[in-house]
Amino acid sequence: MNVKAQLAILVVLIGCGCNVIFLELLIQQDPGCGNLITFSQFLVIAIEGLVFTTRFFTVKPQVPFQSWIILVIMYFLVSVSNNYALNFNIPMPLHMIFRAGSLMANMMMGIVLMNKRYSITKYLSVLMITLGITVCTIMSAKSSPKVDSTKTDSENATQAEEDKFWLIIGISLLTFALFMSARMGIYQEVIYGKFGKHPKEALFYTHALPLPGFLLLAPDIIAHWSILMASAPIALPVLNINIPSMLLYLIGNVLTQYLCISSVFVLTTECASLTVTLVVTLRKFLSLLFSILYFNNPFTTYHWLGTGLVFGGTLLFSDIPGLIRASREKKEKLT
């Protein structure tokens, strides 16, 4: 593995982990700010790509423009759905566990769309991931509802039913995003196979072309920008200025998102898909642990069981022992 790949792995683990922390800090203050976060991320990454990748469109694209359109639509839907789901009573740990189920979605899409066949071990691993997500989802739905002492029992019961309904909507959005992301990965492989791998170009077009779509979400984005600017100020010691706390978290989220996604794009060009999956899965697991321990998110024994099934299934799918064995045999042959 070359230095570029090793650096990309390090940045993925640190940058993506910090990104989740800033996201949770934002969601704690304003659960409905998902569209604002998504728009900010897309805008900053698009501006960076405009300046440094396309050099204000003076650099000829390596991939035909029309080939990006379908990928752009899918990426826009995935990003908006994932962040907007947090507006529907989705706990952050459940959000992370759902997104860790990408292997299951990728395999199912491969079977349906590409007629792929897998070993019994891989089917077993996908079953474990599916069971794990199901257990965590059911336990999140059964978690103790918030009781408002100013309301009657019937009003609290009605509120609990409404919360469960919105949780189902959120889970539906996450499920849609999970399978759409898998479909996007397959389409991305087709593009790379035809035109070669151009991560910086892909990063720019997948973030710049969807920007007009955010006009549909403009009222929501503006409303939550007002909430953000009205948040409690934080003093910056070096600059001696006060800045709204949510604005600081948003800047941190956007910058770490850029580092995270840039590194993942580099990783996909420098490493095998198995390595990419392992690195991203490890990052998700570390982020989940941090979310539970630092933010005190509710997490029962059943949640841990579900989490173990999800990440255990991921490692089983990746066939780590087989890879280690193959690596040893290769070294022995060379010696």
C-alpha cells in the first residue's frame, strides 16, 4: 500500500469521525437542520472543485457530461435523505448503524441487477447485518417515550404514537438512501470502467450539478439558517470575536466533510473495494462508540447485540482470515 493510500486512510478515520461529532452537535440544537447542512457541504465542495479541479471550466472533463447526470441525481437523493431523516426522531446511533448496512444493500443490488452469486459465508454475513439493523430499529422504536408532566396521560400517549409514526418515516428515508447508495456504487463502477477513475472530477460534478435542486428546499434552509445565527455565541480566543455556536459547528462539519469525502474518493482509486469497505466500516464503528460514550445516547444491551451483528457480519463478509492467509502465502512464495 503506497503512502497516498495510507494518508487517505488516516484522514478518513480522523476527518469522517470529527464530521459525525460536529453533525451531532448541530442536531442536538436543531434536529431539523439537515437540509441546511447538506446544502452547505455541497456548496463548499462545489466551489473548491470549480477553482482547483475545473479551473473555472477551462479544464476539459475526462468523463462526458451526460454520464454524470444519473450519478448526480442519485447522490443528491442519498445525501438529502440521509441528513433529512434526522428530522424524524432518528437517534444518531441508529442513523450510524443503518448506514453501516451498506454491504447488505450492495450485495442485494448485485444479485438483482447484475445476477451475481456469492458464497454461503457471504449470505450468512448479510443475514447477520440485516438482523442487526432490525434489532436496533425495533429497540429504538420501543425506547421509553418522553413524558411531559404538563400533559394528560392520553395526550402523552397520542404524542408517543406520533413520535413512532415519524420514526417510521425516518427509517423509510434511511432505507431508501441505503439502497439508492448501493445502486449509485454500481453505476459508479460502470463509469469508472468506461472512462477510468477521476475522483476529483467526480467529486466536483456530484456536488455542483445538484445545487439548483436546493431551490426546492430554500424556505426550509433559510428558516434553519435563522435558527443557526440565533444560537448561543462562542468566544474565539485568538480572534477575540464571538460567533454563533451552531455556525462554528457547521463550519467544522463542512470542512471535515470535504476532508472525509475527498479521502474516500482517493481511497476508491488507490485501494481495492474491500479495503475501502473495511476502513469506512471501522470509522463508523469508532464514531458510534464516541456518540454513545460522549453524547450519552441511549443504548441498551439489545442495541449492542444488533451492533455486534452488523459489524461482525461486515467483517465476515470481508473474509479477513482469508486475506491474511493469502497475504502470507504470497510472501512465502516471494521468499
